[in-house]
Amino acid sequence: MAEARREDAVSSSINPGQYKMIICIRRKSGMNRAAFQDYWLNHHGPLAARVQADGLAPPMLGYVQNHTVDTEHMKAFRDVRGMGVEPYDGITEVWLNDPLDLDMGADLSDEIIAANQMLIEDEAKFVDLAGSRVFIVRQHDVFMTPPRGAFYKMIICDRRLPSLSRREFQDYWLNHHAPLALSVRERGYAPPMLGYIQNHTLDLPMLEPFKVARGMTG
């Protein structure tokens, strides 16, 4: 779980019900968080944008970097819930019109192959790829107020109870827990917030080449 600040390396055009590829990133060993986030935003972000602009990446609606900002009240939030895992150093959101857009086919041009390899090699310079995770999700807007200017997010990476299937977990989360959270907010018992969004993971095969190429196990 992390408190993250949104950084737009590529502007996004977002509508409810769209899909995202989310990458939960851990920085490379020996690199401090400030250096990691600086390289990610000021070098890798423009590199990814250029590959996209040249038509050498899958079509996407937006690319958003969320940079972790760990604070004492976030530590307290984790402690009271028994969350023992260190926050990720950042989270990437790649907005997609359709998850199938990630599949560019088997007959790729030399230019596309070279561009993809360039991105992977650059990621290895600042990312612990084996310790990072990637998912395809569908966004569910519980409520959303359009923000004005820069804003912060609290991002919680959930795992379901072992006794629940993914479908049962997502159904309970959306149809029971979300209304409960809304009720608490409406009564003034929760901190002020601009929005509450649930991202539900999808088990889709098109992520496998992405994970295999980067040595990601999860």
C-alpha cells in the first residue's frame, strides 16, 4: 500500500469503464527512491512516449506515473491493518481502450522488436523487474470528482482472503464494501476525498509475453 502522487508523462483521456495495465514497481537495489523517480519521470517517461508516438507500441489512451510519497499517517494506516509489506516505489497506469490492444501479433517488424528491447533494457537500469508486478484491470468508479491541478492518491494493493475466489472477492468489494465506504463518507466520518476507484484484475493471457520478457513471476 502506498500514498502516491500522480505524474503525467503522457496526457491521458479517461472515461469510466476503460481498462488499464497497472505495473507496481520496486526500484533497483542500490538506488534511492529520489534517484529512481527522477530517472523514471525524466528519462524513461519521455523514452516510452517517443516509442508510442512513433507507432512502435500498442495503442494506448494514456500513460500515468504515480510516484510514492510515504508519510507517517500512511505508516499508521498500514500498522493498524497489519500490513507488513513495504510500499511499492511507484505505480504505472497504461490506459487501454481494449486489453486485446496489447497483443500486436507474432509477425512484428524489426523496428517494433528493437523498440521493445530498448524499453526493457532501460527498465532494467532502474527497476527491480523480478520484484515488480503487472496486472490488467477494469476500472469501476464508485464516485469521482474531477480534480483541479495536481492531486494525490492513496493506492491500496489488495489480496483476497484465501477462502474467496477472485469473483467472490470482487463482487463483495464492489457491491458491499463500496456502498459501506460511501455511507461512512456521507456521514462525515472519513477524510475528504475527490474520488474512490476500484480496479478489478482480469486474468488475461496477453500479459504473459510482457512478464516473460522481464522475468516477472507474478
